Amino acid sequence: MTISGNHQTLMDAKGVYYGLVEAQNLHMKSDNQKELEDDDMSSMRKHKAVDSTVSKLNERHYKLVQSLMS
């Protein structure tokens, strides 16, 4: 079976070509969503690491101030 025509004509016909293009689009959207989710998780890990570092610095600062005041 041979299908001929330009992209728009084949898409308008909503046949096999249309189905293949739509399947590819869904796959690409799925991949993009996974990348966004991975980026979100990476960002959350970075924020937790920064929060932990800030917390440790605040604790050290408090201890230093307390020792200077004693």
C-alpha cells in the first residue's frame, strides 16, 4: 500500500498517516513530560540541599554568637 500527498492532505484524510503522526506526537509529549518531572525532582533535591546548608550555617552562627556572649 502506498500513500501519497502532502502532509496537510494526508492529515485531513485522517487515515494511516494521520494515526502515525498522532502516535508520534503522543510519544513526544510523554517524553517531554518525563523530562519536566525529572527536572522538578532535581530542582527539589537542590532546594533541600540548600535548605540543609542554610540550616547548618544558622546553627553554627548561633553557637558562635552564644560562645562569644559567654
